[in-house]
Amino acid sequence: MSTEVDPRVYVLETREISKSFGAVKAIDQLTISILREWITCIVGPNGSGKSTLINLLSGLLPLDGGIVVVDNVGLRVVKAHDSPDHGITRTFQEVRLFDQISVWDNIMVVLTERRVFPALLERTKPNHKVEAERILKSVGMWEKRDAMAQDLSYGQRKLLEIGRAMAMDVQIYLFDEPFAGLFPRMLEQVKSILKEMREQKRSIVFVSHNMDIVRELSDHLFVLDSGALLAAGEVEEVLGRSAVIDAYLGN
Amino acid sequence: MSIATGAIRGVQEVARDPRSWWRRSKGNVELWANLIVLGWALVFMLWRGGGFAITVGSVFAIWAILAISLNLVVGYTGLLSVGHIGFFGIGAYAMAVLTSSASYEQLRTEAIPTFGWPFFAALPISVVLAGLVALVVGIAFNRFRDDIYVLVSFGFAVIAFTTFLSWRNLTRGAFGIHEVARPAIGPLVFEGELEFLALLLVFLGLVVLISWLIVTSSFGRVLTAIREDEEAIEVFGYRTTHYKLAIWVISAMMAGLAGALLASWSTFIDPNSFVLLESILLVSIIILGGLASIWGSLLGALAFVMLEEGMRFVPFLPSEFIGQIRQVILGILLVLLMLFRPQGLVGRFKL
């Protein structure tokens, strides 16, 4: 399968990547291809390696083996600080904001200069301000901009984290359980954000346990089990397979 | 400037309607901390007179530079270093060795090389030397964080102190170095204490300005993000090791500057000024004043110096206990602070 890749279709691929924690194989020889400008969903039971996969793709964990292919370049090592260069950004399963700084700075910090010495000389730029304002308004956090991130509610934190990812102008967005623990109104908000991003030709990968949302949003589905690929394909078709039902959905 | 305008507006408000001001300000710990420390310093200086004020001002300026430099690392970047006194010492010894003109033939100790440089020639060397050592140490430290960082920086402080004490050919060990030069610009020599205080305040102003520019830049914002979650900010494309190294070196250079100023101000240094305890006191000062706040470091340094110099005049204390009691009081203050106000007097960040 991986030999017939069309680079216009696949934005991110893994080829036989592995990751073990001690004796536990979290990801075992996993090969997947993620479609460009589509919403891809990853489902699987707890401990099936979904978060580990996202951590590997964003460079938070080192690969034990295999390669990650981005922009037709195969990488044996993915460094976290290079992930935006590879066109990747992400959110975390447990919200990881910069707690003791303001909501405003949480967004600003991902917009500004990366190199050390230019950053030392850079004052707040008008175009960064405009961008931060746009992001904060689109996630409904503009009124809260002066609050410290740690003083927000769980749902607001979740939204702010998604906003922080949106502030990155990249191709691939990895959302680790963006819908977990949200009440219905915010759920709708996140859904519409994801749909809007698809409209804007971004590629989205998200992890979720909510089958209704998976059915509604995703174009493509991967089912992981024990770090290996159980099934892949179009949503309804995959969810109808008996192996998937047995492993994950029960009855 | 905002502090000055704020103070003026505050005074106007009090004059207009004292009662409503009192109602609103009763619970404002930050305001009271400011008023108490500044008022205490002012009253004490007026009471003890000019000479005392000049001494306190000079000690304050040196500690304030040191406190601000450490706050950049601890408060803004979240690297709890207890080794900063080492850079302070490197700056001080560089200044002392380069400018001392003492003739040691008359003393019964080994002679050390004397260079007799002028102050302003030795100052940049002291600063750069502290920065270079910090660069090497920082590259080694970059892999550590949190509690391990405390331990390795502790190790650095011990190594630095031992070096000052044992490298007798250069530092004269426990005998210390005499006759460190006072600064001179052409015919103008900063012999008098008042002139020296003015010079110290100029340097303090520079350090405050540079630090303010750093923490309000994009770079400064990244530092706070590193403090909050280093892994997370790395995912957004920042090489955090470079950032940590940069602020570490800048901070060490400021500490080196403070050390060089101390050596010249007191004209004599020995290793006792650079023991680990001083480093712990320094960390206490910035926690007391407030982490991630430049004003907090100024306030903390002032409170500490007032405690140190002021205790001397408490009438019922036997003079031999003053040093220890000072530390006891500082310790009690810290415990109370951590219990009731973990962000320090005017801080923005809880450890």
C-alpha cells in the first residue's frame, strides 16, 4: 500500500512505526496514511495507542523504529521543535495551557518570532495583535483575554487550547480528544470550528470516543487496538465491521 | 513612569476621599507591602541620617541587581537556581584580581599577580567572564529541570566557593584581596560613598531597564511559557534549550556585574561573601519580593537590606546574635509568606 502513495492525497504517513514502554508495545509496526484536507478520526479502546501515536507524530516521544513521512520526506527522528516546520501542530488530551500567564499571552506566544536573538528585540507587533484578537474571538474567549489561563473553566481551557493550535498556520492539526468533558453548547462550538477548518483546506486528525461525533465529522477512520491497525476506511463501513464491533463498540 | 503617575494618582485619591480609599484598599496586600517596606526604609534613613542612608542604598543597589538577575532565571523562566552566588563571586574576583594594587610583600602570605587595571577596564572583563562560565555551565545544565536543577546549581555554588577558597595563587584564599580599585573617569574618582552610590544606582537603573526590555519582549513571553510547560511550548516550534541558555547567560552577566561592583565598593573581598548561604538568602529575597516581577525584586532587596542593617539598632538585642536573628526572622517571614501569600509581596507567579 505504501508503495503507491500519491503525495497530493496523503499529507502525513507512518511506515511501520513502533514505540514501547518497557515490555508494553504501545505502537506496534503501525502504518497509516492521513488524507490531505480531510478530517481523519482515530478511535480505539483505552490504551490502544492513540495518544502515543499523536505524541510520536508531534515529536513529544522519540520513535523506537519506523519512519514518519511528511512532505515526501521520511523522518526517522521527529523533534518537537521542528513539528511546525513539518506542518504539524496539536492539542493535548489533558489540557496543557501556560497556566500562570494571561489568555492573551497564551495565544500571542505561538505567533511571535522563534529565533532567540530576533525574539529578544521583537516588541508586540500589530499583525500579531490582529491575529490574536481574531483567534480569541473565534473561540469566544475575547472577553476573557486578561484572565489567567488557570482561572478558566475546563471547557474554556479546552477551547483556548484549540484556539492556540488554530493560531499556528500549518497544514495538519492533531486534536487529542477535543470533545472530552464538554457540555453540549461547547461541543457544537468545537464541531463547527473543526468543520470550518476543513473548509479552509486544513487536514485534521482527531481522537474521540463519542461515536455520534465520529460519524458526523470524520471522512476517514482508523481503529487502533493494542497499538496496531484494526481497521481503516470510510466511517460507516468501518464501524459496521464485526472485528471493530467486537474490539471496541461491544454490542 | 507608571509607578510615579500611579503614586501621584493614589495620593490625590487619598486626599479627596480618605474613607472610601480606606475601604477599598484595606485588603490590598500589594499596596500595603509597598507602603510598609518603602515607609520603613524612609523612616529609618531619616532617623539614622545620611551616612546610614548611603550605606544602605549601596548595599541595596548591589543586592537589587543580583535579585533581578536571579528573578529572570527563577521567576520568569522557572529554573530554580541556587548557584547564582557563583557568578556573583566570579565577577567580584575578576574585578579584584585585575584591579588590586596591593603590595603583598609586606604580608606574610603568598604573593598573587597584581595587574592594577582601572575599574572601567576590568568591569567588562568581569561581566564577560561570568557570562562565559555561565555558557559552559548552562550547556551542561540544560538537560536538567525542576528539583534536579536545584541540586546541580547547588553543586555549582559549592564548586565556585571551593575554587575561590583554594586557588590561592590567584585569590589568596581565605586572606582575601585588598585594595580593589575604585572607579575613575579621567580626573573624577569615585572615592566618596555618595558618588559611588550614584554610580551604583546608574548601573541598577541600567539593569532594570534591560530586564524590563527582556521580559516585555517576545523572548520574555516565551520564557514564561517555558516556566509553565516546557514540552508544550517546544511543540510550537521553540528550541527551549536555546532560550534557557540565553537568559541564563544574560542573568549571570548581571550577577557578575553586581559582584564587580561589590568588590570595588568594599575594596576588599574574601570567599565568605560567596558562601552557599548567601545564595539561599538571595533566593529568599526574590520569593519574598515576588517572582516574575522586577519591582518585586527591588522591594525584596530593600526589605532584606533594611532587615540586615536595621536589626543592628534594635536596642535589647545582644550584638553577637544579630546575624543569626536576622536569618531567623527572614526564615519566619518566608514560612509565613508561603502559607498566606505564596506569590510573594508583589509577585505574579506561585512557585
